[in-house]
Amino acid sequence: MSDGHDSLRKARDLLIEHRLDYRRACQEFRWPSFTHFNFAFDWFDAVASRRGGCALRILNDDGSVEERSYPELARRSAQAANLLRAAGVRRGDTILVMLGNRAALWEVLLAAMRLGAVIIPTTTLLSGDDLRDRLERGKARAVVAGVETIDRFPAAPAGGRIGVAVGPGAGHPDWIGYEAAQSQPATFVPEGPTRADDPLLLYFTSGTTSRPKLALHSHVSYPVGHLSTMYWIGLEPGDRHLNISSPGWAKHAWSSVFAPWLAEATVLVLNHARFDARATLDAIVRERVTTFCAPPTVWRMLIQQDLASWRTDLRELVAAGEPLNPEVIERVRGAWQLVVRDGYGQTETTAQVGNCPGQPVVPGTMGRPLPGYVLSLRDAAGAPTDEGEICLELGVSRPLGLMRGYDVDGALEPLAGPLYRTGDTARQDAAGLLTYVGRADDVFKASDYRISPFELESALIEHPSVAEAAVVPSPDALRMAVPKAFVALAPGAVACAETARSILEHGRKVLGPFKRVRRVEFCELPKTVSGKIRRVELRRQEAARRAAGERGALEWTEEDFAGPAGR
């Protein structure tokens, strides 16, 4: 086994040993240091040599199951690497990978690592224009995609682009069928050692407030940096970990690739065309899932069910992607006597902050800095503050899980200065607990008070008619702006004046006067393809409407209920 494997395993084992002792884990943990490292060779193959258990289990809509043991996945990924090399892919080339939750996705990810290629993970939901943008900005030399999606890709430019099609009937002009990998040699010999800082992943950020950026990760920043994510989830060897996330986004790599494989656990995947709360809960019971991660949107759908009716083997529950509302935490605790622990990170990083296993959880907080992360809250001038932008210390304290930088026109724009500014704001109390306030672009002022959309949204979701809410500033002649809630209704709720009145009254009871939601509109919330609410879109729409003297067809305001009846 390599020195890289031994140093990584030592760091991993320390975090597992102190899984329930946050203070000691933070004091004793140190990021392993590497000159050369390749996750496929130095970690995955080593695990496969001593562990014959299941690495990946995919449950399909039709009842079929795809399963790969650690040794089988090591062999098949070596064959896939040989196929890609035979097709002309070389070390340093970029490969756009657009595959759904099928075993080939995990095989190709490991294959690209072996080859030394740079992976551009891509969701299958992208349109032709989005794909063109990613191909051009990512300078993709090759594409691996499901046969059902290849017609969306533009024609290859002069000089060609290598295409590999995955799936039945993959015979397509100019595309190589992925099934040919099975005839390739089962061992792969790399061109040379992989430097730890060589590029590995090029992620397009979710783009909630602006055009997606390209975050560049190395062969250690995600593969090894996700030690912090493993610790936050509470993973142990032998766990059966289910993560609800779509391929192509960073969270999929977090919890469906690196964190569970670092723990030598099984990655369990539900390959369903649409999310089904009851089917998910049935699978959790049937597959004896021990650890479960889902975004807040999924948790809000799950609590619409009678959770207590499902008797599970769950030990750890976590949520990430957006802040989790306290109401959801309490509903799950009441049903399962387990606490959903919130966490925070970005495409640009691994998990930075979290409520850790064994630690008391204050609902509404996102926890404390995770082992290996040193952060502070700073104001616009860079001075420390109790409420400000979350910043990571660089220099000697730079966390291994932080990206190398942004890719700009094919060139690396490295992080410079003493701090990496996340663009997210939080409050920190005397005990060190952090509470998410919002994206710096989402926080706004009303009557000269700073308003955190998340705080108001968490209050609104306590109302039984509210499934999801997004709060934005609505221009107002008297107060400059007032909080307005765009609401997605819970099943069975009716978009009418009485529902609006009830929601506004609920807000008056639970929120201070300056935070009170004064306008509500029922609608389908706009989201990114990764499922995050685009408040920036709602802000623009609201500003344009007010400037034109218009309002939404399903909008009610406090003034509508000042008289004897709502409109």
C-alpha cells in the first residue's frame, strides 16, 4: 500500500475514533499531506484489496438492482480507463460526464482519476444551450453521456470531440459504445504518478445569484477533503448510506462518492424518475439504511408522511444544500427520536460547518466549524464581527477541502490574500454556534432593519398550509421595502384569501414587528436545476411589478385585510 493510503487512513481512523467527541477531534485532527496522490489507486484499490463488500447499490424504478463490490468496481473502472485512453483521452484532458444514477457513472469517475483526466460533472437536466456553454467554457475534449441524451449535444468542432455513449442501443454515428469497456484489460497502468495538486474536478456552481462559475478541485481537495464531510455525517465502516442528490452537482460527490468511500461504507442510490416520499421511506426500511442525507426540500416532503409508521435502522440524519427549518427538525425528532443535523459547505469546499454526531443540537443553527476548518465572520472591511460573511483562513490554516481556485477562460485564477470569502453570512453566539443568515445578496433592509430571508421562511413553514417559502424585499413607498413571501402550498391547501390571511396572521404572532411578512403570493418557486430557490429571480420580478404598479394574480397584502373582508 502507498504512503498516501497510510497517511489518509490514519487521519480517517482518528475522526472515526472521535466521532462523538467533537472537541478532541478538532484538537487532534490534521490534514494529511501529499506530494502525489490518486484516490483511485491509493485509496479505492487498497480498500478493494482488503474489503470484498458492496461499494455501490442502485435501486431502479422498475425494481431491478445494480450492485458493485469494491473489487468489481476497481476492475470495471480500470477497464473504462483503458477504453477512454484507447479512444484518445489523455492526462489533463477534460471529460464532460453527463450520466444519471447508473453504475457507469461511478466507473467513469474512478476511470478518469486513473487516467489523470479532468472531470466536468453535469446534470442530465441541461438543455442544448447549457451544454454548449459547458463544453465551450470547460474546453471539453471528451463527453461520456447516456445514449438517451446525446442528441442534445452540438456537433463536434473541427478536430473532433470524443464521445462515449452509455446504455442499450448505444450504436450512434461518431460515438463509441461504453459496453466495449468490458473487452478491455482489467488492469490499468498510468502514464506516471499523479501530483496531489493536479486538477481533477471542474464544477459549475449552482448559480443562485449569478452566472455559474467554474470551481477547480484537485486530486486531494475533494477526494481527501471530504474527511470533514464523513465526520459530519457520522459515517463508519460498513454503513449503508443513502443520499438524495442528482448527479452533476457537488453534493452528489460529497455524499454519494467520497465521504462514504472514505469510510468504507456502501453508497445506496435510489434511481427514481421523480422523488416519491413513500417509496423512499420504504427503501430506507427494506435496505436497512443506517445514515441518510437529504436536502431541506426533500425533508419538507418527507414530513408530510406519518414518519412514525416506518420503523428504521437509521442512526444518523443530516441535511445540506440550504438551511434546514427548525420545524422540520422537530417533526422528525417527534417521529423517530433522531435529530436531523444541519451542515454547511459549498461547491468550492467540502463540509465546513456542521452539527456533529453526539453533540447537542440547537434547532436553527448549523453548528460549529468542522475538524480541519478555521473560519471567522468578517464585515465588508474585513474586520472580525459576530455577524458577517463566513470567511476561511488561508495561509498555514488553509483547509485541504478548499478548491484550488476558479477557472477563467481555461486559466486558473488562484485564491489570493489572507481570506477566502464565501459570500454567505452568519451569526455566531458565545458558545461558538453559527446560525445561517443568508447569501450576502439575499439579505436586505426593511425600515432600516436587516432582514434574514431564512429566519422569516423558517417561521412561515411552521404554518400547515406552507410547504416552502421564499422571502424577498418588496419595494414600499413608506418603508423603502417590506418582506414579501412567495409561497408553495402544502398538498390540500387552497390559494385563496383565507389562506393568505391565516399565513399573515401566523407571521404576526411569531415574528417581531419589523420582521413581519406584509405581502404573500402563492406560486411555484423558481429553482436552479440543482433545486435551490432563485430568490434573485423573485427580487427582480417583484421590483419590476412594483415599478409598474402591478401585483400578482394570487397575491394578498396586509392592507387587503384591513377592512371587513379580503378580496
